[in-house]
Amino acid sequence: MRSVDDALDRILQTVRRLEPRALRLADLCGLVLAENIVAAEDLPPVANSAMDGYAVVAADTNGAAPGTPRALKITDTISAGCSPDRALMARCAARIMTGAPLPEGADAIVRVEHTVSGDDGAVAIQQAVSAGRDVRPAGEDVRCGEMVLKRGTVLRPAEIAMLAALGCPSASVFPHPRVGIVTTGNELVDPGAHVPPGHVRDSNRYSLAAQVVSSGGRVCFSRRASDEMGAIEEALSDSSGADLILTSGGVSVGDFDLVTDGIARVGRIHFSKVAIRPGKPLVFGEIRGTPIFGLPGNPVSSMVAFEVFVRPTLDQMRGMPPPPRFMGRLAKSVEHKAGRRSYLRARAFAENGAAVVHPVSAQGTGQISSLVQANALAVIPEDRDRMESGELVEIVPLWPRGSEPEAFQAV
Ligand code: AMP
Ligand code: MG
């Protein structure tokens, strides 16, 4: 049986990163940039006002204060979106709105609240300003020629704002992997349906879809097959359009566990069985070049196997760097059956500044509640038969990447 590390190595050597594609701004959030972005212009392109007020020659405001206002003649009104067509003369002021370009000759803004405008076409300036006050100079944000975003950057709203502001209607990114899901089992019914005796609701169909979406993928099909070879083959035979296929159930040693054979019939198996607990029957193969994971049917096994094997695979496909690893101190001792690496459902949190890991009490592979309580998986090495309270353990976080409590330092 392969170790978890060997299995993951084999998987990541087999699976390719997706080809970059140009996508529109509206579709970029969460994707990884596949090109460097160099600013083709200054941002802002021209000097403009940071405030509503008056554009002035700063020197004309010398000595201005509420008791000693300086009167300037209003010669223009400049709103955002227009381009001033005349220069500002000495001892004059132009009414100006936030974002409007500065007229030539002006070098500062007096905010409207520091002025009193009369009905004589003049404005009384009540505050002295120095040159540059409340002016956003051209290129203040970004200089033409500057590298603003590097290949490999995860595009958040801020990066999308930058692309839009610099005039990039699209960008080259690694696209969302398209994932097909096939759940198997004669006993499965839809969550909204009547549950006849001996049946269970198909929860994996939805947990897997949610895991796919939360790891940056998109579900391109979701099917259910009965425990019959014909049905399994049919569900697997048309996987066109998928970058990755996930099946659930039917990979164990029961009489009706036909998925491993089904994958072998329409594609091929790279390996099956991994020294992991839960999730031992995991299968990895491919169907006409599309990688496929045969995940075990128990709801917890399916979700854990996804976190350990599928999420890193999707990360690689979409150009993400490998996930960071974290350590924490076990809050209680753990008895362990050596031979397989165990992933215990756990709560990891900061206690007095230290990263603490509490395995939850329920650990059964059918107990979805164990994962509902958990925010991490505690990794118990395969060669240990016991771990002591206070020992450092690796954890696989179940929280979104980048949102770890401060106490959890990547190792
Ligand atoms: P299997 O791996 O097919 O032998 O299934 C193992 C256990 O997981 C059985 O108790 C199944 O009823 C349960 N199971 C299998 N598939 C699902 C599913 N899609 N949703 C919920 N439970 C499932
Ligand atoms: Mg089954």
C-alpha cells in the first residue's frame, strides 16, 4: 500500500496545470494570473483634485485665515469628466470637483469648507494652502512602465480594480478546473426525496460539489449511478469537458463495489489503496487523459480524501503554489493504530497566543457531525502508536487559505 506522501507525489506528477486563458474582468475573481501586468500609462493619467473646492495658485492663499480671507475671482467650473480648456491666472480660482483635472497653472486645492463664495463672482479663501495640497499628481498611484501584478498572483477584488483602472478588459489566467462528479450506490436518494427503508440521502454529491467550488473549481456535471457495471460505465464514459472526475463509493471490497473495475474498463488505474485513515480505498486513474479520483463512500472519508488529495490537485491545476503546512500542539494525548497516517477531525485555535489542536470526540467515518465541529484535520503519523498531550502535530486547515489565526505559522 502506498504512503500518503507517495500517493500525493504520484498524483501531482501526473496532473498538469491547465492552459492559461484570457478571461474578462468580471470572471477573474479568485483566479491565478498567468502573465505579468505592466502599466501602459500613468495612474491617474493626469493631475486631479482629491476634494471638492477651488483650484488655486498656492501662493495666492498666503496669509489666508478666517479673519483675513483672500478674495480670488472665480473664472471656471471644472467637474469630473471634463477637461479644462484654459489655464488658471494669478489671483483667480476655479471651482473644482473631486476627480476633475487641475487646470494648467493651478497647484493646490482649497477645500470648499474653507471658503465662502459671494454673489460678486469671487470666493473668500479662509485657509492658506501650500503647493500640492489635495492634488493627486499624475502617476501618484502607478507609474507607466511599472510592473504592477506578477504572474502567480491570486486575483482579489483589489487586483481586479487595478486591471480595470489600467485599461485591461481581460487578463490571462489559469482557469477554474471543470470537475465532473459521479456518486454511486443503490441506497442513495436526493435530499428532498422520500427515503425508503435502507436508503440514505446522497450527501457526497453536495459536499463534493461544495469542496470543488471552495477550491476554485466548477462542477461541470453531477451524476448518480446505481451499483451496476453498465450504469457505472455509462456515467464515466462521457466525461468530455471535465478536467478532473470524482466518483464516490464503490471502491471498497464489498460485493457491489464496482467502481474500481468500472474505471479500469473505460480508462486505467494508476493506483488504488493508500495508507491513510480514513480513506484507504482511494483510487487514482485516468479516463482518456482526464484524471479521476475514486473516493470512498463514507461521507467523512470522502471529504477527508478530498482535502488530502483532491484540493492540492486542483490547486496545482489552477496555478496555485502548494498549500502551506501548519503545526499546533495537541491538547490531549491520542492513542493510535500505527501503520496508516490518520487525519483526526479537530478544532485548531489560538490559546494564549499558542496554536492548540483539540481532536473532536466523534471520529466515526459516517459521522458528518465530526466534520461540522472541526476546522482542521490533525495528522497522526503512520509510525506512531500514541501521541502525547503538548506534542506538535501537523494540521490540514479546513478554513479558507490565508485566513489562519495568527498563532498558526506556516512551516
Ligand atoms: P461504499 O464506499 O460505497 O461502500 O459506501 C460506504 C458507506 O458510505 C455506506 O454506508 C454508504 O451508504 C455510504 N455512502 C456511499 N455513498 C454515499 C453518498 N453519496 N452520500 C452519503 N453516504 C454515502
Ligand atoms: Mg456503495
